[in-house]
Amino acid sequence: MTDAVEMLATLVGFDTTSSKSNLDLIHFISDRLAAAGVDATILPNADGTKANLFATIGPKRQGGVCLSGHTDVVPVAGQPWETDPFLLTDKGDGRLYGRGTCDMKAFPACALALLPEMLEKPLARPIHFAFSYDEEVGCRGAPEMIAEIGESLPKPSVVIIGEPTEMKVVSAHKGMWFFRTTVTGKEAHSSQMQNGVSAVMVASRLVAKLDEMVKARAAAADPDNGFTPPYTTIHVGQINGGTAPNIISRHAEFVCDVRNLPDDFPEDIQQEFVDWYTAEILPEMHAIDPSSGIETVTENVVAGLREDRESEAETFVRQITGDNDTHYVSYGTEAGQFQQAGMAAVVCGPGSILQAHQPNEFIEKSQVAECEAFLRRVIERCRA
Ligand SMILES: [Zn+2]
């Protein structure tokens, strides 16, 4: 077992499903760093149950390269796993199985395994570690750490988010924008529709409108813009409402998940939707019951990553990987959040997104080796 694989086995052994605490893992990393003489800053969340970790290796100053990733993993519940998901398993087929192997504990595992090499000789530019919590539930942890960067923490000039890209350089990704719409109707016997406002039926008209809006975007999309699909998607994945078939429902609500092209403004989409129902639906509802209504609240926002081919992160990572192709992805990462805070960021890490969030998640051993080789070149470049 190489040091990186051994470290991956240790990290996979911590069940850091987003609904649970990641503190055991964070303390393991900070102890490991402390043993090597590196102080880590632990940034706990509001109730102290989870934490981000930031550490600087080499000169304590601004600039340098930040190796970043999330420590949480998605749940295994209900998935048909053939092995213990929290025990790294080598079946002899060139793959290492376990939850988080590809998304995304292999990248921090490689970084930690190479810590002795980072410390072997002095670095001219610092290497930073930035490990977050709650990425899998809407990139909620990293913003608290990013807020401290440039304040109590040094500001890197290059940020590499090691999400699984098979070590290709991903320059752009879509943003994420969630909003919740709640419809308040008026109950009545289902045979007396003229006296009631059905929250469920209003909600279904609202969802149909969102479907129209996404179809309009699909029809107007530039098929060659690099994204799959090449337009901003507007999707309702959850809807609740009503209490019985024969009661006109008082309550319905749904959550809309917008995945926007980095140059689209999801706030405009939400506003277009609100303007539409305010003009088209609310007057009918109010004619029956003025206290009925519709409310829309933004729930979670994750910035997209805009392509910046001239950025220091692009140049740095492309020189190391030799990858000069253009890669965009449709899933969100923390890269957009770092970029929004004024840091050049790209996504580049081991493993394939096709194995992420799956039962029997795995990473090819060759990907771990490729990531180690990549990080050795990062270290070399930080020496010069
Ligand atoms: Zn991930």
C-alpha cells in the first residue's frame, strides 16, 4: 500500500456523511499536521458540530497554491453496497472501493501523504490546505472559511478544487440556486370548488410554468457552449400538498432547483416566475379569498465558475497537467465560491464523476498515482 492509499483508507474510515459530524476527521488531519510541525486553523460551524480546516505549509504569507476539497460524503442508506462503504476495499481489479474514494477523499489523501515531501526542503511559495464541510448539501461550509481568507487567513493566488475530473482541468461549472414556493389556499368541500382555492392545483400550474420556462431556454440554447445540457435548467424535485382527496387543499409547497450557466442570473429567473404568478394567478385566488397567496423564498445559492483562460490558476494547472482542452461541467463545486471571493480557481482532481454518489463507489488506483504525480509537480513549482 502506498502512503496515499493508506491515507485514503484512513479518511474513508471516518463516516463523514453530511448529516453527521466531521470533527473526528478534522482532528485527525490537524493532529497529523501538528505532528509535522504545521499549525492548522479549525473553523467550527455555529453549533460546533462540524468544522472547516485551513493550514499553510511553507512561508506564512499571501499567494501560493491552495489544495481544496470537502470532507463530507453523500449517504449510503438504501444503496446496494457489496462491501463495507467505510472500509477501503481492494478487490484486486485495479480499483479501490469505498464511500468518498472518488468524491472526494482521494485528493486530500494524496495531499496529506505528500506532506513530508512538502516539508523536506523550503518552499518559496506557500501550499495551503482548505478542507470544508457540508459541500454535499449545497456548498454551505466553505463560505465561512472563504470569509476569513484575506482576513485571518492568507489569500492564495491559485485554488485547485480536487473534485473528480480524471485530472483534467475544468475551467467552468454551472451555479446552483434553490427557491421554495409556498401556496396558501382556502379549504372547502371538494364539490364546492367555487368557494375554495386549491393550493395543490395552483402549485401544479406554477410547476407547469417553470417547465415552460426551461423549455424556452432549451429552445434558445447555443448547443456549442460547452455545457451539458447547454442551457440553464429549472427543475422541481420535491412537492408536497393537500390532506385528502375530498378537501380543497390549504397548503402546498415545492422546491425549485435552478442550475444556471455561469453567465445567467438565477435571481432574474426567480423574479420572472414571481412576476408571472403575481399577474396571472394571484388575482383569481384573491377573488375567492384575499388571505390566500403565494410566497417564494430563496433557499441556497452557489456561484457558478466562470471561465478565465488567462487566470493564474488556469495557467499554473495547465502547465503541470499539459491539458489544454476545454472542459466544463454541470455540477456545482466550491470553485465558484473561491472565484467570487477574488481567487483564481479551477477544478482538477482524481477519479470520475460517473462513480460519485453511487453504490460501490470506487477510484482507479492509477488515478491516485496520477494525482500524486501532479501534486509532486505542484510542490516542485512552489520551490522555484
Ligand atoms: Zn464532491
